[in-house]
Amino acid sequence: MVLDILMIEDEPNIAEAVRFILGRDGWQLQLHADGLGGIEAIRQARPRLVILDLMLPHRSGAEILADLRSDPDAALAATPVLMLTARGQTPELAAQADAVLGKPFANDDLRAQVRRMLA
Amino acid sequence: MSSRGPTHVLTGTRIRERRLSLSRRQADVARAAGISPAYLNLIEHNRRPVGEDLVQRLAEVLEVPSDELAEGREEARIAALREAAARLPDAARGLSPELEQAPEFLARFPGWAAVLVASARRSEALERQLVALSDRMTQDPYLLTTLHEVLSAVTSLRSTASILAEGSEIPEDWRQRFHANLNEDSLRLSNMAQALVKYLDSFETDGAIFTPQEEVEAWMAAGTPPVEGSGDLASDAARLLARVHLERIAEERATLPDEELAAVAGDERDPLRIAAELRQPLDLVMRRLAQLGRAGFERAGLLVCDGSGALTLRRPAPGFPLPRPGDACPLWPLYQALAAPQTAMSHLVITPEGRRFATLSYATRRQPGGTGGPVLTQAQMLILPAETAAASPALPAIPIGPSCRICPRTVCAARREPSILRGS
């Protein structure tokens, strides 16, 4: 079965709320709580969408995104990524990620963004 | 013009301006002050010196405090006016203020001159405050981490509260979990807010110390405390740094005692010649001269950096612009020395405020790990006010700054980021 969303987020309460919101919309979601092993988790799960926090322990979301975009598996490298950031959007981030959502976000904005990206 | 120079020229002009502002005749004022109209005329045209007693009498006649007319304060005021002009914002750079007429401006419009100087000083104070706050906001890891934590807690609170507020069916186990999360996040947010307020309150302390290096620098600048005194420092890192610094100072002082160094430095100001005469390494002599604090080196500063360019010791010379730790000007000759070890480099530098310093930079290399070990480079720069240095280098002064972010120079080949001071 194809996984809809892999979310890499180290804040358990944010992850839990997002899991509930998107799960209620019918999306299959898996969580990974650390920057370390983030790219391996993506390679293993091969999700349709990655929701990636920017500020992660051990390895930042930007580094994981760069790893993903340079993956030799072209299909995996093209996986859509929705970046969550509390630090504002940088040109580098905008160029690499498919969409960027600032923290704190409205649940409906997150749901709409995910719907668009998985349509 | 009299041989006494421009200060009493000003006094004469100020006397004349004050008299004219009161619409009083020269003869009346002269008579009231007990001098002849012809002598007052010469004074007003700056062709005769004015003694203290006469200034006092004229001030009484002209109903003005004597120091408004007298010499002394004027030089300082003219210097303040020139400094205000030197600190012009870039947008006004093309205005070319008539610096040579600053004395005349001060004499004719003392009130406006005072306003201009006060505005320039306030601007300078605000710049200093801005730099300090900007440093904190952009470099302070505690602040950055805490703000990130606050945003994370707020994000969680907002999402969770929205879910509960929607009113739709929520399974009981999820509802309980969300309530627990709300409680946990609100408690976390409350603690962080209190910690942040306490931390931000410390910003009010002007020039507050916040890194171990700054703490040690301030502690050492307060005197030459004993190694055991390092227990007064706030952090373990600062205490360790202090102990390392002080132990090295003690070792170097034992190798080259103050009296021995002062005896040579009193006659010879060139550090290379001092080193040759004392048969000691130049880098040791430079560090010891900065420590000596006498024999012409009272206002000496010293910067030391490692091979990465990180400053490991900052003992500023008065007026030399230093940024907070972790930042520096790439044009400091210190960094040129890194590229040419064992070569003493003498440069004249000029700060954005127009202060000139003679610098001597020198780098050394060592391999403490043996032949196969890493090569460690260290550079140091001895800084002396240009007027106290042995000889000013023949080359033009290098325009330097503190660091790009807080440097007002817009045209600089080495600029790596815009300045927060001038919107460059």
C-alpha cells in the first residue's frame, strides 16, 4: 500500500495534532521524529508527500531536503515536499521545496495545501 | 590672525556676535567693560588676545555666562562638530560640510551648534544600542533557541485548540490526549515566557556581557587578577578561559619580566628592534608589550586569532572598533599575516570615525603533534594609536571597520553582508 504522507517533525504534540487532522481527512500518515535517519525513512517509505520541519535535531530539514533532491533515484528525488518553518521562507528553501508553510499555521491551511499537493 | 591660534579668534567673534545680537554699540560695551572702543574693536576682529578677567567683564556686560565667550570649551565643541560631520549618514555624504568654518559656525550660532552635536551624540548612542541588540538577536543562541521553542509550542497549541473548538466528533481517547497536550504546551509556554522576560530585562544593562570570552575580557580589563580570582566568573567556560589566559601571562612574564622589557622599550619603540635587542621571539615581545601598560605602550591593544580567523584574544586599544565575538573586519591586517607566517607586517589603518592606528601583525606556525601532526597557525596584531607609534608606515591607511554588519562604509571590496547602520 502506498503511503500518502511521511511527516518528519520533532515536536510530538504538533505531530499528533497533524496526524489527527490529516488522518480525519483520510490520508495515511507516518511520523519520523528526528533529522537523523530522515532521508532513510523517506527512501524506505517512498511516500507521495513529505511534510518536513526545518528545525530538526541532528540534521536540519534543509539538509534532508538537499539529500532528497540529489538522490540518484529520480522518482524519489522528485517527491513533493511541504516544508514547515518558524523562521520565514528563504530563496534557497523556496527553490528546493514544493511549498512552504509558516508556523504557527491554521489547520485548514495545512489541509488545503495537502489536498492540493496530493490531488 | 594672532599667533595664539584659532581659539581666541573664536572668542573675539563670539563677543562681537553677542554684542550685535543685543543691538549694543561697541563704544557702550567697551566703556562698561573698562576698555577703549578701539581695543574692543581689535578684540572683536580677533586681532588681540583676551585675558580671563576681561572675558569675565565682557560676559557680565553682555549678560552671558563667561564660558560662553571664553576659550577652552570651544576646542572641544569644534572637535565635537567635526566628529558630527565625520559621522554623516551616507545619504548626506555629498553635502561636503564646510569643516574649516566650524569655528565660525560655533561662534555665530552656539545654540544650533549645540543642537547638532547633541543630535550626533544621540545618534551615536542609538547606533551602539542598535548594534548591541542586533548582536543579541542574530547571534545569541539562547534567544534563537528559545524563540523557536515558543513558536513550536504556539503551533501545537493553535492546532490542538482548533481541533477541540471545531465541535465535531472526537474520539474520547484523542480528546483526552489533546487536553493533556494543551496543558503541557501552555505550561511550557508560560515557563518560556517568564524566562524570556527575565533574559530580555538584562538587555537594559548597557554593554551586558553574554559570552564566556566577553566575560573574561571584561574581567581581565578590570586589572590583573590572580588565577584563583577566576572563581568570581559566572560560567565554567569563562573560568577555564581565564585560567588558561592568566597562566600563559604568568609564564610569559617570567620569561620576559616587566622591568627588563620596560628598560628597552623606554628607548626603542620598534617591537622588532626590541625583540632583537632582548633576543626574544617577536610574538612574545608583542604580547608582552600589550601587557606592559607603560613605557609608551599604555594605550596598546592586541588581537590574536587562530588559523580559522577566530579571535582568541581581544584586548582592544581605546577607540579601535571591536565587534562582538564571532565577527570581525576582513581588512584587518591581522588576517593578511595569516597568509605570510614569520613576516612582520606594518600597516596604518583608519576607522570609520577617522581614528588612525599603527598596527604590527605577525603570524607563527607550530606542530605540537610532531611531524605528522596538524600545522597550527596563530596571528597577532599589536595596535597603537598612530601618534604614539614608533613610525607611521609610508603606505596609505587601510580603511577598516568592526565587522560588515555594523560598519558604515558602503564602498568596500571586502563587504560580505549589508550594514544595519546605513541600509547599504
